[in-house]
Amino acid sequence: MIRSRLLLVAAVLPLALTACKKKPVVVAPEPTPTQQPAPTPPRQPEAAPAPVNNGDDERRRAAVAEAVRMLTEKILFEYNSDELRDDAKSNLDAKVRLMTANPSVRIMIEGHCDERGNDEYNIVLGRRRAEVAKRYLTDRGIDASRIETVSFGRERPAVQGSGEEAWAQNRRDEVKITAGADQIRPAS
């Protein structure tokens, strides 16, 4: 029995040793380096020549700022009136020129009143003031769809206080640019 075990061990041992034997690692030979040109660094963009500032940019910015100021300049009214004064008409004429030169511009005209009178009356008066300014612009060729109107009555005074000086500043239309402000250019 010992002999048969010994024979068995002698027969199995070489098989076990070959099974546990590490397989040789085959290392692929490194490729021989080929002569490739070194990668070129990314090309830096050429600096743009410095713009010659001859004042044209400054003049253009100033002209655009003036156009915006004229377009948003408020329109003043007399006490208890929605009739356009002469200074209001010239103010609106400047707006016509600017809106004609800038067809993408849209505005909102806000009608305001002073503190005298009741709320209902002042809302109606503010609306009439905004509408008379809109009608002035549309009668001179500005498309009505470019102009919105709203009335705030006496809710948003421009100047606090009681007295003619404050009231005169509060009887007004304010003009807000609602679209196209970034494309405004001066009227020719």
C-alpha cells in the first residue's frame, strides 16, 4: 500500500509541479524609436494691432448716450391738463426722429400726475397724458405697435413734497425703452 501511494505521488508530483509552474512572461520588444519631429507648440494668435483711437469711439458713445437721453426725456404738462405744450412737442419731435432711425426700438409711455385730485381721476388723467403723447408719435409715422402706454396717476411722484415746484415735476409722461436699447444709433 505504501508502494502504491509512492507510485501515485511520483506520478502526480510532476503534473502538479507543471501546473503550478509560472508561465514565462513574454515581453514584447520595445519598438525602436523612429525619428519624428518634435511636436510644435500651439501657435499663439497674432496680437491685433492696437486700434487707433482718434476719438471716433468716444464721439459715438457720446452720441448714443445723447440719443438715449433724448428718447427717455420726460414730457411735462400743465395742471389738470393733457394738452401738449410747445416744449413737449419739440421733445416728441426728437423722439420721432430717433424712433424713425431705430426701427427696433419700442417704448412705454408712463402717464403721471401730481398729488392733487383723487386716485381715480389721476389714473384717468395719467392715461390721457400717455395716450396724447402716443398719438403725437403715431400721427408722425411711428407704428402704434411700438408704443405701450400705462398710467400710474399720483402713485409714483418724481419729486416728494407739496407745492408748485414739486407738482410741476410730477405732472409728466416718462418714456422707458422696452426693446432695442442695445441697438440705438443717433438720428441723422
